[in-house]
Amino acid sequence: MAKRKTVVPFHGTAEQEKALRELIAACKQQQGALMPVLQGAQEIYGYLPIEVQTIIAEELNIPLAEVYGVVTFYAQFTLNPRGAYNIGVCMGTACYVKGSGEVLDRIQKKLGIEPGGTTPDGRFSLEATRCIGACGLAPVMTVNDEVYGRLTPDEVDLILDKYLWEYEGGISK
């Protein structure tokens, strides 16, 4: 399956926009309002699409380029919606030396997405992360709050299949 980066159309609700505008109004007079507004906006929407960034730029009376620059500079912000299952593959030194690159490659191949992407069905998001502090378990990947260590590429399919099954209504564990 070829790797692809899928662009998901923006579908914000009136309630979300109202919450965003209220947040901006509450922060507007603060010095350095952009960061708390972006953090709040990401909590409201789950990510920061250009439509949300445009509202923020207009309401705070700052250039859209400045908003976009902050969003793309800080790793805490994302431009893409997250999947139901957020996969992180540690690319820290210990994990990389022990094969996390091959684990990441296997996930990319199975899901057909690159780091930073989300599957078209919204099930999985994939990130190549920095050290997560589990070096003794290298190589490590996380799926939401679950940590999987001492991985081999062959184990990836079984782990992802578990989450596919859960997503489809099965009960595991």
C-alpha cells in the first residue's frame, strides 16, 4: 500500500466556533494571548486547521503567518485531526539503535500513512516521537496510553490488529 498524507475536510460546529470566540474574547487583552488561545483552540477542535487559525488571527488582529508560524514551531500543536488510536514510535537513540526505524516502517506499510498522518477512516494517527523515557524497553511504541516495548517489526501487525478489532466493536484484554 502506498504511503499517503490525507487532507481531511474541516467540519467545525457552530458550538465549537462559539467556544473559540468566547476563549479569544477572554484572552484578547492579555499580553501573549496567542499561546493560550492556540492551546484552548486545540482542546476545542482536537487540532488547528487553517480555518481555526484564520479566526484566531482575525480576532487577535495578528497576521495569519504569525499564527501559522507558532503552530508549526511547537510540537504540542497539530495541523491534522488525530485518529481514535494515536501511535507514537520512539525515535530516540536507544530505540533507534535497537530497531525503531524498522518498526516505524512496518506501521507505515500496514496503515499506508506517514508520520504526521491519519488514516482516512480516522482510526489511527502516526507520529515519530522523541525519547519517551522507556529506554530499557527499546524499541518502544505507544498506542494512546499503552506502551509496547522490546518490539520487533513482526509484532506490529498483531498489536495493530488488536486495535482494529476494538474499533470495530470487539472487546479485548
